[in-house]
Amino acid sequence: MTILGYTALLIGVLVLGLAGGFWLAHVRNRYERNRPKGPTVAELLQRLVHSSNNGIVVLNKFGDVVVHNPRADQLGFVRDNRADARARKAAEQVLESGEPVAVDLSPLERGTLQGRSPAAVLGEARPLGDEFAVVDAGDESDAVRLEATRRDFVANVSHELKTPVGALALLAEAVLDAADDPEEVRHFSTKILHESTRLGTLVSELIALSRLQGAESLPELTTVEVDRVVEEALERSRIAAESAGIEITVDESSDLLLDGDGTLLVTALSNLIDNAISYSPANSSVSISRRRSGDFVEIAVTDRGIGIDPEDQQRVFERFFRVDPARSRATGGTGLGLAIVKHVAANHGGEVKLWSRPGTGSTFTLRVPGHPVGAGKSAGTEETATAAETDSATEAESAAEVDSAAAAGSTADSGSDMADVRSVTVDADGFKAVETGGLR
């Protein structure tokens, strides 16, 4: 082929190329003009998955995470792009059977305080085809908590209200039988007043405990002054202390701050103080101290009362459990005070710690997350919340030293639904320190 022929061929190729380019550009422009405005279906599906209130994770046949949304991380069943072993096991069963499988992905690690993290995460694994499976789980904490509250409330009302109601009926009959004897009428009327007051207190505390367990939403947390909480709790308990001849000693103001609900914290602390007063001998003292320990604020209440046997220390936070039932009835205790304290602490992401020795006394320490240091007032000097936890065994043996530092206490006025005991430690003398913790 001559040079002229090659030239003509090259020109032809260029012309065809330009024509093809113009045609493709024309087709593309038509496609862009006719293309619907807005996101594609795939983009919308991705947005739907990522905005879901449920945690969603897609797994392949090897259990590897293909895609997941941020909620799966928040609920804790996907960590570092790796699915929880229970989710992987459920996905494996789904791929084998082809049928949906229910799975419980509730947090397993309770050793550290999780504050308000989900307590019950329930979901379902479903097949997607082509050896892929999806695990879809949501936070069911409120539903689980409400069901437990309903169950406990019915059980408590049916069991605990029988006694005062029955007593009122018997006393009313006694009043009728003694209608002609003014002294007997006065005697039985006083008992009726006592029982009716106790019944009213019991109902009020049952309602309060049910609210704390989940019948109402958690309190909105605000910055609270610890000194004010202590002052208000002392004011509530002052008359009871004076009537019992108990001296309450308080450490110096601390300027400590914490994040919480002031009303609930005052209620919890006054319950601890009332409990200490009820189980302390006359003319003894009850001590209150506060300090900051790491990220927590600790308020300790120490008495020199009857103490608690080691075998009872894990049960004192159960509802209606009483170390000394006779004393509790005499003082009008309902057995719910410590249950309320435990749930107030748990709802704040905190805990209640107990140190006790029979015949010496007890120290209950309320621990609640403090306000971040530097965001408000200074953290203050660290006070010793309970000498029973830090003093040597020899010091604990001496009654004088125990009286100056700590520990004794009461707990008979206990209560809670199954005490959530996180840890039990034994000191050099073989006595236990019990720590409760907190799922709301």
C-alpha cells in the first residue's frame, strides 16, 4: 500500500473515532438528562441501614463482617469490625437451616460500671441468600425492666401488704369488742395509727422503687453539689436522730460536684442515715464523710451498731430482707430502704459498697460518677470514706479506733429485688466487703 493509501486509512480511522466520540457523548448527555434527580435506591438503602435504631450487621459464611451500621457498635455486638461470637454462631445456624434464629446479645461483661449502657439487647439472625446472613438487634432494656417491675410489684403487694392489712382488721375488731373500755380503745387505736402509718410508708416506697426500676424514665442529670445533698439528707433525719439519742458527725464541706438527680440522691443518702440510726445503740454516733476517688464521688455513712453477719451481707440489698426483723418492725422499717439506695446508685451509673463486722458496725458507701474535674469547682480534698476499708486489722479490733473511723452499721432495713452483688472481698480477719453494681 502506498503512502497515499496509508494516509487515507488514518484519516478514515480518525473520522470514525470522532464520530463515535460525538455519538457516545450525545448518548451520555441524553442519559444524564433523563436520569431521575436525587439518590439512587442503593444509596437510600444504605442511609436506611445507617439511620436504623436497631443494630444491623451482615456476615458472610466465614463470620466476617461485610457491612454494619453505627448502632451495632453502640449496642456492643460489633467491636473493632468483628461481630460478637453469639452473633456469628446465630449466623452460622441460619446459613445451615435457612430459618431465622433469635439471639440474645445482651452485654456479658459486668465487671466495670457501664452507666446507662443497654442491659438487654435482643435480636434475630436471618438468611440473605448466597451464603450471607444479617443480624438485626435492638435495645429491649425498657421492656425487660418494665416486665420485671410488674412481676416484682405484684409479688410484693400480694405478699408484704397482707401483714399490715391483716393487723388493721384484727385491731379494728379489738376496738369494737372493747367499745365500753376507753383505755383499751385508746390502746388499740394507737396501734391502728401505727400500722396505718407503716402501711402508707410501705406503699409509697413500693411505688418509688418501681419507678426506679423502670416504670418511669431515668432522671435528667444535672450538676449537683454534694454538700447540699448531705445537708438536705441530714435535715430529713435530724428528728429521728434526736429521738434516738444519736449524734451525727459530718466532715468538713468539700465543694465536690457530681452529675445526678439531687432529689433521688438525697432520698438515697437519707435512707442510709435512717438505717444507721435505727440499728445503732442509744447515745452512740453516726459518721458521714465524703471524698473524690478517681472519677467517682463517695459518700460514706458509718454507724457503731449491731453489724451484719458475713452470710447476710450479700442479701441486705434484697427487697424486704431484714437482718433483725423484730427491730425493723419496732422502728417502722419497711425493708425497702437499701433496695431504693441500690437502684438510685445504679440509675446514676454508680454502686453501693458495704463493709461490716458483727458487734462493731457497718459502713455503707454511695459511689456516683463525679462532675468532670476542671469543668466546675475543684475536686476537693479526698476524705476517708470508710476507715474500715483502709485501717489495719489491729485498728479494727480496737473499739476506740473503730469509733473514730468507721464502721459499723446497719442494714436491717434492707430491700431490693435480688441484690446485684458485683464482688465480695475478704479482709485479713475474714470479714467481707460487699459491692453492688448496677444495671438499671
